[in-house]
Amino acid sequence: MSARGPVRRPTENAALRAVSRSERHLPPVPALMAALLDANQRRDREGVCLAAHRVVRASGEVVGE
């Protein structure tokens, strides 16, 4: 690991911003849970985080109510 930290990818950041503004149709929760388990088995921390967030979004629950 370098002392400077991770390399910034502006196109990746722009893509993530665009996706966050668009309406998404997420897969069903069981498919997302399978992706979460797969990412966990592969020790893919970013994949685990993304899958977990998508499971919460797909559940349709409103946090805090």
C-alpha cells in the first residue's frame, strides 16, 4: 500500500453520482442476499457493503419511522 492512499477515479465517482440520482429497479431480496453471501465468501468487503445496502433499499423499509 502506498503512503498516498488509493488512486482517485473521477469516472467511477461520476457514475456513482449518476446512479444515485436515477430511479433503480433492484432485484428481489433473495437474489441480493445470495450476492451478499457470495461476496462474503470471496472476502470482497466492497461487494459486501454494496450488497448489504441494496438489500436495505430493496426491502422498502423507511428508517426512523
